[in-house]
Amino acid sequence: MPLPVVAEVIRSGFVEGHHAGSAVALRPDGSRALDVGEPDRPIFPRSSSKPIQALGMVRCGLDLEPALLAVATASHSGEPRHLELVRRLLSDSGLDESALRNTPALPLNEEAAHAHIRAGRGKDSVSQNCSGKHAAMLATCVVNGWPLDSYLDPDHALQRAIRQTHEEVAGEPVTATAVDGCGAPQFAISLTGLARAFARLTTAESGTPERRVADAMSAHPDVVGGSGRDVTRLMQSVPGLVAKDGAEAVYAAATATGAAAAVKIDDGGDRARVPLLVVALRALGLEAPVLDELATTPVWGGGRRVGEVRVTV
């Protein structure tokens, strides 16, 4: 079945293209306030699944202070504070950067990347945005006495536990396993399941593993993303909101009341992702100035704004 137009690209008043995708918004009672496209079709949540992965690790005995737990959920920008937290997470487990097996990269933050290059450094694993998750995976293995070299194997005890966590909090089976860009296993669930999982985090009782993950992200949104990042701005501006962006245009968020949303743009392009999330959050009754700021994505030409991406759902 063809998907509806989700967003259109306007340049100088002319409609020059469209993005299609899927979105779901669940009220606290689980009923649907928004249902667009195919939200029940399995997708790979990419980095939007990091809070679920972190939950699996906490359930396996990983006990971290909030800032370190936040970096375990992060797609961080590689700024100095981010790297300091990742290195501390490793050193507290008796490890160093050489134990990381995630794909080397430069920091996402442009200023941090330039400083990195000026210092004569190339791509490395600690600077890559998933290094906090990988450091936490290694730390979980240390806690449990599990092998370190094979921690990315889908059959490793850690990854089996993380898969089971996905299935429990999403309320549905994992339908496929793949390899994420950072090298870690990635488990396919639906957008509806992803939204349900985020609601589980924000509505859990205080002190539970679920709530510890949610509270760490809410307390340290600058760690989950970075300077100027929309995921950081959302959580800084809406108290109790837990949000996580992911590659291939995935986004998920949940409020403190358990209202939750998840979106994906089919072509993997990011331009329509944030405006669609805004529509989903507004369908749940959420209003905040930051949503007005993120409701459209600018289209630039000649150094000035000449158009925008806007949602047509």
C-alpha cells in the first residue's frame, strides 16, 4: 500500500519534492492519537534503541551514576565532556579505549572535529558517537564476567539479554537482527513497539531500571546529544520528556505521563524527521515553544533561508 505524503519541500514557494514515512502517537492508555503510514511494520530503530539497550544493561547489573548512564544512551557529539565520560566509564571498569570495537569516526560536533584534527588525531573509536554505548556494554561484561572480545556477537549473553529486553518493553517479538553502523547488533521492532518501549521508561516506578534510564537522560540531555542538537533542545525545554534520535530518520519520544511517539522517514533523509515528530507530539496535546521552533526544517540557498520542509499529514 503506498504511503501518504508526510512532508513536502517548499523552495521559494514552489513544491519541489516530497518525503513519505510513518508515524504513531500513543496516548497514556495506549490508544492512538496519530497513525500514519505503516507504524506496525518492523524497522531497525538504529540509535533510537539506545535507551532500550541501556535498560538491558542495567537489568544485567550495570550500576552507573546518572551522567555515565546518560552517555550509555547517547549519540553524543564528541565534545570534551562526552569523551571524558566515556573514558571514565571505561577506566572505572579497568579498561581503556583499546577495548572499544565500535567503528572509528571523527566527532559529530564540527568545532570538536576541527580541534581533533588540529591536534593531529584521525578517526578513533572513542570519538565516534556510539562510544558511550559500547563502553557501557564492555562494563556490563566486566560486571558479569562475560567475554569482552565477543561482546558484539548477537549470540553473546549481553546481546541476548538486550534482545529479550527489546521484546519485553516493545510488547512484540524481534523480527530480524542486523549490524548497526557502529558494529553492534540491531533488533527490528515496529514504531508502535518503539513508542511503547519509551512509555515504559517514563512511567516506571522510581528506582527501577527503566526509570533510572529515563531520569538519567532527562537530567543530562546535553550528554545524550550535544550543543545545538534538536534531541538535546527538546529534553531541555520539555521537563520529563525522554527523546532519542536515530540514523535513517528515526525518532522516538515519551512524556512523563506515558504519552509516546515514534516516527521514521522512508528514504532515510533527516529533513522531515523532526517536523514529523513535532506533529506526533502535538497530536498528544504537547505544546512548547521549542515545538514551534522545530516544526519546519529550513531550506537554504545562497546563505539565506529560501524555503522549508513542512509536514502535510
